[in-house]
Amino acid sequence: MFKTKLITTAATILLFVSATGASAQAFGIEKGTPIENLEVVREISEFEFSVIVPKPHSEFESYTVFAAPEVGVCQVIGIGKDHDNDRYGSSVKSAFADLSSALTGIYGASKNYDFIKNGALWDGPEEWVMALRQNERHLATFWTEDQQSELPEGLEGVSLSVSALSSDLAYILLGYEFDNMDECIRIRDNQDQGGL
């Protein structure tokens, strides 16, 4: 599925998020949970898995985790349902605003990005989703310690963003990165280097 390829984009965004602050969890999955303790739907790669989460949210249709055997889960991403026939982005923007408000109630202050690039080709109101698709527009919010967010201990950051698959179909990504993410990446990179 094309959306699973876009998870790498969300993972990359989350690598830039850093912070610290109860028990860190995302959709009911706690930091460090061994992958064998989760209901795996599909193995995307050796370190990425599509899973059934203990506490799903109605806005999201699937969930992935990034995990290493020695460390357990270090990242959880919710992949939103399709908001189609929505060229103006009205439906997805409304869902984004609701989620952003709820997350702000939980984690406090955030850093918001809502802009269109200078000289964007797709700049009309009816081209809102197409501008997302063409990477000319961005809508995202991050909760980190740098923004004085109130993150529980073990949670590095939370990222909420909107992506598009076509000119009228968009969806939301909600990612949680735990403070063991660096260790997961180190293990993956060491394994990759061992194969060279």
C-alpha cells in the first residue's frame, strides 16, 4: 500500500523531534514493548511492523511501530483514514484541528507549521490538497520539551501532520517517538554496516 511507503517520511520528521517529561505510551503501546508482545499484522521490514494497537482511535486506519529486538518499541505511528473528495482540505483540516486541540490538552505547548512555499504552483484554495501532494504546502504540529510541552518521561516527541495521495485525498499521520529511538537506529545502522 502506498501509504506504508510514506511512513518513512513520518519517521524522518520524527527524528528531528527531541524532548523528555508517568509512563510513556502511544495508542496503548508502551516504550520498549517487545514486538512479540504485540499483534503483528505484517512485517514491513526487519525493524518496522504493522500492528493492531490496544487503544485505537477512530481517525486512524492502521498503525506501525519501529522496534529493535534488544530495545523493543521506540516509535509508534498512526496512519489516518482517507479524507477523499476534499480538494479544499476542509475535512482533513477539521480533523487535524480536533486532534491538535486534544493533544495540546494532553501535552501542552506545541510548535505549529502551516505554510505554502513561495512561488508554489498549486496555490488556489481548491488546490489545498494538491499543494500538499506536490510538497508545496505543509501542515504539522510538534510537541517537544523545547516547546515546553508536558511530555511524560520516556516520550521524546509527538508529531501530527497531514499528507496527500492525490489532488483530493489526504490523511493524517500521528507519530510518537520514545527516548530509546537513538538506540533502535544504532542497532539498525550497525546491522546494515555489517552487511557491507
